[in-house]
Amino acid sequence: MINILKSRKALFVLAFLIAAQVAGCAKKESVSEARRDRQNISQEELLEVNQEVYSFRLEGFNKNNEVQWGLEGGSASVALRKVNINDLKAVYYGEDMTFTIFADKAVYDKETQDIELEANIIGKTSDGGELTTTSAKWNAKTERIETDAYVTVKRDNISCRGKGMITRPRLKRVQFREEIEVVILPDRIITCDGPFEINHDENKAIFHNNVKITDKDSDTFTDKLTVYLDPETNQIERIVTEGNVRVVHTGGVEDIGKMTF
């Protein structure tokens, strides 16, 4: 096993992927036993051309010398500017959350600092949130995470699915591009053409273009929909519709310019 201490470059950025979408609380795991009986090598040695290592671990520390992130892999190989990783597990320890991500494969570009995650990507937060997708790219310079694949994000009573996603973890904002479907238990489904934006700092979600709200009593159509959530319970506080609002009830149709409920 390999332990690389206090490195701020290269693969550490994987631990931050998608952490903006959900937050929670968890106690940091002890790493004292994990550090035992492991060989120390330098970051430069790991990134040398034509190197291959097995069952490795990297760790990063904050200003208080506490473990801030940990990254493990079944194996890694280096060829010119690329570092190829198999069986990735990355953990980020935030002040109020722990985020873990798994991927079958990852490729790190040493020049651009882009990291590509591939195959069976699962991200989990300590409060029970979960993200799944098949591919994603992270840029270390801009902290921009982007994917063109379908993405599903689940937390508590809400499940979001869309095609294409952009987020910057530190801003705690997520944008799905198109083909949006949000299921809010027990009986509400919201779809739109997109984009669909989630702002966790402001506890709201905004749907754009051809929005449809379906519940047990009616279908509501609108150009734009804003959903405000209770920060404590993640339940809907209120919903505001704007532009060409049309409500279809069981007994007929009612046209409304703007509606809040």
C-alpha cells in the first residue's frame, strides 16, 4: 500500500466531485491503522512515466494537520501525461459533511488537471444523498464538474433525473441541461425541457420551458416554476408558476396568468 502525505496536486480533486448537491454530518474515520505498514513514495515518483502501482492511497491535510481527503485505488498506471486509475474510492471530509465517490475507472491529465470518471459512478453523502451517472469530468483550475450523460440525484423524498449536468461544488449549485424529471413523494412529478437549476444556499429549485406539474388532482402547465424548500425538512414550502399557466382538473380547464400554492 502506498501513502502520499500532504500532497495538494493531482488526484486529490476527485474527492470533491458533486459535493455541492447535498450536505450532511458524519464523524471522520480514523486513519491511524490505515497508515501502518505502508510504503512511502513521493508524488513525483507516482507520476513518473511508465510507472504502475497497486493498492495505493493518497491523503491530503488541512491547516490543522487533519485529514481532509483520502483517495484509494486498486491500481494505477502512468503513460506520458495520463494517470489511469482502476477501482477508485475517494472521500472528502468537510466541516459539516462527508462525501464519498466510487468509479470503476478514472483518468487524470497532468497538464490540464482534468479528471475523467468512467463507468458506474456513485457519489454518496453522509446525510443519505446519492448521485449516479456513467461519466463525468472535473477541472482542477475552475472546479467545474460537467457531464453529458444522464444523471440521477436522490435525497430524502426527492429524486431528480436529467441529461447533462454542470456544477461547482464550493458554490453549492447544480444545473441539469435537459429532459428533466423530478419525483417528489408521495404523489407529485415535475418535468420540463430544461434547464433545471438547484440552489442549495437559497433552498430553491427553478424549472424552465414546457414545465408540467402532475399530482393526484390535476396537471399544471407553465413556462417557469420555482419551488421553495424548507431547509430543515427538505419539504416544499411553496410553489410559484409564471407565464402561460394552464391547470387541467378532472372536471375541466382553467387558465391563470400566475399562481402561487
